[in-house]
Amino acid sequence: MKNTPFLKFHEALGARIIPFAGYNMPVEYSGITDEHMTVREKVGVFDVSHMGEFWVNGPHALEFLQYVTSNDVSALTDGKVQYTCFPNGKGGIVDDLLVYRFSREKYLLVVNASNIEKDWAWCVQHASRFGISAGPGNDMNNASDGTAQLAVQGPLALEAMQNLTSVKITDMEYYTFKVLKFAGIPDVILSTTGYTGAGGCEIYVRNADAPRLWEEVFRAGAEYGIKPIGLGARDTLRLEMGFCLYGNDINDTTSPIEAGLGWITKFVPGKDFIDRALLLRQKEEGTARRLKGFVMIDKAIPRQHYEVVDASGKIIGEVTSGTMSPVLKQGIGMAYLNKDYWKNDSEIYIRVRGKEMKARVTAPPFLKK
């Protein structure tokens, strides 16, 4: 197992550490519900240094990214971030990821921790077609092992973090980033993408600067009630917003159209990306199943792989993610459902330990503003 540069802080704070995506990671500190509500109401800090970071540079970087990702990278401008996915050539998804544009010839890809090796191999496989060399010091390089990242999330996060930089960050728009001096550390990347729906930022530094970053972030956030947050609350937070989790809601067998990710699948002129024809056909003709959100009516907690049935007991789908919402105090989840059950307020049943528990189809986010 690998360790992030922040492991000593997690251990000192009494976090419960578990193996996750090849790393020793904190799953909880004070308890998932307490941590969840801290992020919803104040400010919490996640160690997400296990995520992967690939740099793509050079005159053919844009052309390459237009081919391997589903979204329209040409629509990005400097300082903007885009959510997208790697189609796998078979109608499925290699991974979902973020693309940061620094210039027309410089991009940062942020990929899921569990898929770093798979994603890197996928990018290397296709890079040579565009004359892009891969490896240390080349046009495309994997900086994952040398990069630390904290996600500081919550409605008070940017206000607290403003104390650590002279650059204005409290007015940053969603899905943008800046390179700045932060906590006395030069060349920090600070972005506002978020995976909680609570606002906040992500902070990327070199591993050597990680201890200083941790200490300064917690010092700046002390008066705001800042707390460390584990992976457990990260999952409940993202599920309240209906954000997909790779390995649960999307994978190598689910298409972005089935997953409701048509909005990141752009069929613009000149963008000949992997699986374009197949995905365009799915968009035009429809699919047999679709990822949908649901809220439990009966008192029950849905879990991944639970069967979804109709009133007669016929199987109509499968739960991909589920939890008890700490805010709603209701069971919520996502499931792939057959076509006749996509409409909001459709009545469905989740099989929970042999019992059929009533639920209704509800479009995420489950927390309505």
C-alpha cells in the first residue's frame, strides 16, 4: 500500500485507516454523519492525494484530447476546467476525469485513483497516433506520485482559505482554477470543481509542500470550525448531489448516454472521438436502460447491487449506489432502470434483504436549493 504525504496527520487525529485504491486512506474521524454535516454547514478537508494527475503538452495536445475524451475540449479557455470521460471503444467508459486548460498546448488531466494505471496505459496507447511522446520529461507525463491534493469543501471554505493568499479566490466561478502563491507555497493550483455540492476548492502542491499545506489550511480554518473528513462522508455527500462514482454508477460496461452523461458527450463538427458513431446512435435511438435517482418512501437503506422490481415483483433494474441521506434522513440512491420507469415519481421497489421496499424515481440532486 502507498501512503499519501498526509498519513501522519490522519493517524495523529485517530482516523480509521483503510486500504483504498492502493493507498492507506482515512475513511472517518468523528463519524460519517458528523463529518457530512460539517461539510454541508461549515468547512471540511479531504485528503485526495490518491487521485491521478497527467500533464499533456505540445502542439497536438488539443487534437489528442479531442479524440480520447467525450466532451468538447476546444470549448475550454485558459483557467477553465471540464468534466468528461474516456470512451473505451466498446460503448463503455474507461474513466471519468477533469481536464484543466493552462494554454492551447498545456493541459492537466485529473483521473480517479483506482484507474491511474489503466488510464495512463489508455492515454499512452493513443498518444503516439498524434506524435505525443509519453514518460518523464516528455509531452505527456504521469505526475500522480509526486502530487498532493487537499479538497477543502463547504460554504465557508473559500472564505477561510482566502486568508492564505493575496489573490482573490472568494469570487471564483465553478469549474475554474488559478495558479498562485498559497500558504507561502509558490505555484499552487487552486480549483473550484468540488465533489460535494457544498462549494469550496481543491489545492494541488508538490509532495514536499504537503505538511506545510495541511498545517496552514487547518490554522486558517480554525475559526470556521474546520474538521478533517474521510472517504465515508465523501461518498454520502456526492450521492446527495447525484454525482457518479466510477466502479459503482459508471464503468467499462456503461455508456455515457445510459449514465445520463449526454451533456458531456459532444457531437460537434470536427470532433472525431472514440465511440462517436456508437454513442450518437444511442443518443438518437435511445437505450434500453438509464441511470436514475430514487428516494425511498419506505424506511430502508438501499445498497449497491440490490434488485429493483416493479409492483408485480418483476426485476426492472439494479441499484448502483445507495445510502441514508444525513440531511434528508431518507434512503436515497441511483439505479439503472428499464425504459418504462424513467419518469420522475414513477413507483419502484428496492429488494432489501428479501423485502420489497417502496421508492420513487427522483431526478438528482436530492438536495433541492
